Amino acid sequence: MKNTESSPDLIDLIFKYIEEEFPEVQDRISELKPTIRKEFSGIETYIRQRSMTDRENQIREVMSLFNGRNATEVARRLNISRATVYRCIKTSAR
């Protein structure tokens, strides 16, 4: 079980980022934080490193280059692992 007292609070981190990037909304943050907490409290979520669009684009790119025998070459060209190439192929088959 995670120690929530030592883990950074995601809502605070997100709003800190928003404050730094958009100082003009700083006066609204104190009213928005409780609203966001109420709306999403108790929900566990996974935040992907890449968006679904980025992932779909990568799959399309792999499939356009892959000829059935060149996984290593595709991986090298796209700067991804061979496992990722095969994962893309498997995903595109679905």
C-alpha cells in the first residue's frame, strides 16, 4: 500500500503547473481546486505517457514500414524497441 502522506498530491501538482503556465488564472484556482477534488475524489486513474493519438500514429508508422521481416530495421529507424514493433503489429491485427 502506498504512503499517501509522502506522495505528492496530483491535484496540487496539476494546479501548480497551471499557475506557472497561466498566471492569469491564479485568482480562480482557489475555487477550482475544491470543485475538481469533489468531482474526481476516490477515482484511481492511470495517466499514459503518450496520448492514444500518438500511439495510433506510431502503429500506423510501424505498419507502413514493416514488410514482415524487417522488425529490427523498423525499430532502429523509429528509435523504438523490437518488442514495441511487435506490439504495434499485434495491436493493428485486432
